[in-house]
Amino acid sequence: MRNLVFKLVNPDLSQVIHSRLNQATALLCDLVSIRSISGYERKVAARLAEALSSIGLPSQWEPMPPMPPNDPDLPSSPPTDSDERGNLYSGFPTRNQSISNHGRSIILQTHLDVVPAGEWGEAFTPIHRDGRIYGRGACDCKGQAVVIWLAMAALRDLAIELNGRVDIQFVGEEEIGGIGALAAILNRPRADGVIVLEPTSMNIHPACRGALWFRLKITGKSTHMGRKYEGINAIDKAVIAIAKLYKYEKQLLEESVKQPLFSNYPMPVQVNIGQLNAGEWPSMVAGKATLEGGVGFLPDRDIKTVEQELNSLFSTSDDNWLSDHFELDFPGLRNEAFSTPLDHPLVTTLVASAHSTGIAPVVRGWNASCDARLYARRGNMPTVVFGAGDMGAAHSSNEFINDEAIALAATFIANTIMQWCNYSS
Ligand SMILES: [Zn+2]
């Protein structure tokens, strides 16, 4: 352990971080106690702005700007009309310099909105016990916001000067499709790298799976059961369609072996049928059937390809009725997959920094989706997901984060920034 600490860019980093850990956990308890479900981020942002100000970092609250209509990266469900929607922006100042010895810039990003409490009565009453904080958002993702704050506080305490810009983006509405992230990408400067903080158990994810929801409507020919021979049963056609969907899943699974970053998952891709509504009456031949489901796919495909592949499953069906009597649309979730090359300096810097911080990260693709896809695909910036806490606890009635995980992740972030932003070629 002693050897690992000596490898930090600044050997005092871990100690300085620990000296502020009580403040950090108190801040997290405050943030958790503010019920910031998607579209209601203003109050939690105000508390965070106060904490940033206490370490000398100014911040700006920006109400969510109007977004381009029918943007392909926006969720199709309209956002809430709350006036508490928006993002909080901050940053770590760059060293004043007249010469052009600029380092590399980075965006540190996480989200301030949380999913609702569900069955958890105490979700917004944080409990700090046995080195853990429990509450909604503890790890997803208010704990990550505190990791960023703590890393910045340590850089301040150590009077660190950086050549490259650090932009901090605390965004809203991640949980309902990434509206805040898209606003940040469209309206703020680009950077040489992006770290999206989510609870990854300190693993480094340079790639994420994508997900697309689909809706398939099949029309049959309804008749009374007594004249069944004159009808076409839409449920029978749905059974054929389901077989085709599972055949497609098999194809996706076979092709997934070409993506080694995802090979550790028992099922890295999926075609899931989540809802089936069909028919009207037990003694009638079903005149319609609607199937709804999702496709999980890897970075070798994009949404457009998956849409086309799904469409051709049915349009080229050897069942002539099915091929002429289906409607396919994609009204829900549409998250692209992405992948940043393993030999990209952002990934190699993060991996080296993790080892010198005492973290032994697994570097692999993530089978969850988050704002990172928007920075990577829409923003065209090298992007990696990393964070403290366990994804298994997120959205649960037992969400928590360990104090020590906050400290370790903050040490890692501060150490990484010093390496990344002061790099000069
Ligand atoms: Zn999250």
C-alpha cells in the first residue's frame, strides 16, 4: 500500500482528501435529502453551488434551454414543464500563462437527478452509519458529484496549477434520456476527454452497450371462432414474429464474440419481449397484436442499423401475411452504443492513474447505458465511464455508497487530472 501511495503525482493527495472526507459525507447527506427527481434539479444544484463556492470555485446554474424538435438523441416522451430543470456548470481554472504550453482539457460529468423513491419510505432521509451513506442518489449519482467536489477541494488545498481546462458539468434529466447532457454538449465547449461518473465499482468502462425499444403492430383478420377458416389470427403471426426476433438475438449473440470488451457478460446482447397485447374476445380470431420490447446491442452497431435489421426481419418474412401486415416503430428508449479505443491516451492515462492510486480496475465494456454515449457519439469526444459505488445498489431500496470509496475515487480523479491536464507533448 505504501508503495502505491508514493506513485501518486502528489504524495499528499490521499491525506488531504481524507482530511476533508467528513465535509464530503456531510455534503452528500445534504444532497440526498433534496428530492431531485428528473426535472427538479434546481435546489440540489444550489446546495452544490454553495459547496463549490466554499472551495473558491464559481458555478453557473443554467435553466434547460429549448432543445431542437425531433432531435434523434432526445427521448420521445416530453420532459416535465417544471421550472426547476437545468444544469450546473463549474470548472477548475487554468494556470495563467502567456506561452502556448497548454495541457489537455477534460470534462468531468455526472447527473443530479434521481429516480423516484419507489417503495422506499426513507429514500430522502439519508442515514450515515458504519462508514456508509444510505439514501436515494447516494451512489447514482450524488455520491459522484461529491467525488468531483472532493477532488477539486484537494487540488485547491494543494495549490495545484493546471495547464489544461477542467470543465465540470452537473446535469439534469439523465434518468429520463439525457436531456441535460445533450444541452451541455450543444452549448458548452468541447474537451480532449470526458469522464462520466456513474457507480462502476471503480471499474473503467471505455465502451457501453446500446439499447433500442421497439413496437411491432400486427394486423390479422378478425372473424367469429365459428368461421375461423376465414380469418387470420394476429396472435399466430405474433408467434412467428417472436421466433424471428429470437433468431435475431441468436445472431447478435454469435457476433458479440468479436467484441472482447463485453465477453465477460453471460449475455452481452439481448432481444427482450417485454409486452404483448393481442385480441379482443375468447371466441374471436384475434384481429390485432402488439409486441413491445428492447434490443441491447454492442458498439459494432448503431441504432439505424438495428432499426433496419428489425424491419427486414418482418418485411422479408416468408409469411406473406406478416410481411404485408406489420407496422414497426421505435417510440421509446434509443441509446447508442459507443467505444473509445483501449490505446487512446484517455484510457491509458486512467488505467495508469488507477494503478498508482491503489485501484485495480477491470477495464471492460459496460452493459448499462448512461450519458456517456452522448459525449462519445453526439459530441465526438473520447469518453470513459468511471465511479465509486456499485450499480447493483442504484435504483434499489438500499442504495448506498461507502465513505472510503468516495475518498478513493476522489484521489483517483485528482491524480488523473494532474496527469492529463499537465501533459505536454
Ligand atoms: Zn446514474
